[in-house]
Amino acid sequence: MEKHCLDCNEIIKGRSDKKFCDDQCRTNYNNKIKIEVTGSLKTINKILKQNRSILEKLCVDGKAKTSKVKLVQHGFNFGYFTHLYETQKGQTYKFCYEFGYLALEQDWFLLVKRNENNV
């Protein structure tokens, strides 16, 4: 059974466990994978940083209340956050780094800045 190089698809000669025909193909293949992963991470990090920036702008004095409409107008993306925090009362805050938000009634949100003394 012939094996083909994962990069250039040429027939591989040599060891049976070989995946690439030479070092150049191995390097090309691994660089392609690295670029794809790095591109995805850059996109996600950009969204997270934008969300953090919006929360920072709207969260005056470490605590604020705002509407969903206002967050969306600023470009907030609710699908991306860094972590969750559940209070003893069972409320779940979503955080973008040190800034978090809690969904309230009627599309309102409580915004907080996390530090050692609160949330």
C-alpha cells in the first residue's frame, strides 16, 4: 500500500511510519496548521477584548446597570466571555476578564468589576 505525503501528496518512500516526503513538507504542513489555529485565536481574543472594553466603558465606579440595547449598540457579543461566576444565591455572572455582567429582568444587566473585595 502506497503512502502519500500529508503536504504535497507525493508517494512516500522509506519507513512505514513516515508522514512526509521531506523536512520542507513537514514544515509547510505544520505551519499551515499553526496559522489556522492562531487565526481563530486572534479572532476570539479580539471579540473578548472588545467585550471587555465595552463593559469597562459602561461600568462606572465598579458597578452599573444598563440595557441590552445599549450593549448591542456598542457592539457587545454575548456569545463570548472568559468565565462564569456563580453566587451563593445561585446567580450566574458572565465575565470578560475582570468585568462581568448579570442578566436581570426585562433585558437589563448589572455590570460589575471584580476585585478582591467584591463578587
